[in-house]
Amino acid sequence: MNTIQIELDKKQFLKSIRKLDEKDRLEIYNELKKSLFPQRFEKLLESTKTDKITFDEITEEVESVRKERYE
């Protein structure tokens, strides 16, 4: 397979993407989403990390919600 290399600035790149049909743009979107998900998920985990709640407290809350749902 022959390959070529092109340099584009951000503006040129976005302009090129806008010229693509919907199917190709969706394909690019899905690839970006897959590549960004792990980073975003890791940030979310870090932002919610806390030592203020114990495992027993979590279990108690889960059991309370389950009880409410099944009554």
C-alpha cells in the first residue's frame, strides 16, 4: 500500500472534515469517541474518588434502595 503524508493546520483539517459525507463523519466521530472515552472515564473516577464513605455505608444505601424498590 502506498501512503502519503499531508500537513494540515486545525482550520484546514476541520474544513476537510466538513466536506465529508455523513457516513464518513460518523466513522471519524466514533473513532474519536472510542479513543477519548478511557481518558474521560479516568478523569471521572479521579474526580469522584473519596475516603469519606465506607464500603459498609455504600452497602447500607444499596440495600435501602433495593428495599424501597421491592416494597
